Amino acid sequence: MRKVTAVWAVAVACLALVTASAGGWAATDQQTLTINATVSAKAKLTLGVAAINFPDADPDSVPSVAATENPVSVSVRAQAGSASSVTLTAQANGDLDSGTDTIDITNVTWTATGAGFVAGTMDTAAQPAGSWTGSGNHAGTFSYALANSWDYTAGSYSQTVVYTLTAP
């Protein structure tokens, strides 16, 4: 029995010695990883419709004709520097025309809803329609009106307006 006890004592001592010196056998190494990401300026503009229409109306009873599509949804998405100005402009390519007859484009106005969107008057020069600072997603509406007049010559008038969203 003493022999078994002695064997156990030796085994326990060896185990204790191995456990105590295991720290000396461990090895570690470290490496670093650098993570890079590139985010470039981006701008995305979505208008809810591609065309608006002003129906015929009596100038005496309807001095301002609303577009039948009102309100038109507008969505602006931009990635820009945190202090960069994001701008939306509207610019007509000319007056409303029907052959050689014209209606001055400044007779078309719009109101706006949504943070950063602004009301304005159409023109052949770029007109502000919205502004924000930095990146973001912005939603609003534009509602268009045409000043009605007995001076307009009968016809079907049209013109193209270019909306430009800029995120530097």
C-alpha cells in the first residue's frame, strides 16, 4: 500500500510540476489589420411623376390652376461631406410653348413640403428647390400652379424642366 501511495505522490508531483511550468511553453503573436473604406459623393433624385398637366379653366373663376398630379412626391438621397452643401435646383428650358405662341414660364410656381425643400417660381435660370447639409435622405412634395389669364392664346403648351441635385 505504501508503494501505491508513493506512486501516487510521484504522479501528483509530476502533474504539479508540468502544470506550473506550462506557462513557459506558451507562445503568442499579434498582427494588426487596417480597414479602409471609400465613400464617394453621390446624389439620387426621384420625382413621383415625369409630367404634370394644367387643365383648362375659366380665368375669372380659377385665377390659379393647380396641376392635376399635385402633390408630386420628391425624394433626395445624398452622400456628401459632413459640412458640404447639398442643393436641388429647377431650371426650365424655355417658356411654355405651343408652336409660335408662348406663356412665360414664370407663370408656373410651386409650393413645397418637407424639411429643406423650398417653394419657388419657374425660370430659365436655375432656381433653388431645396438645400441640406451633409449626407441624408429627404422626402417632400411639390405642388404646382399656373397663373391663369385671358391673354393666353388657345393651344397645347409644354416645356421641359430639369431638376439638378448636387452633392459635392
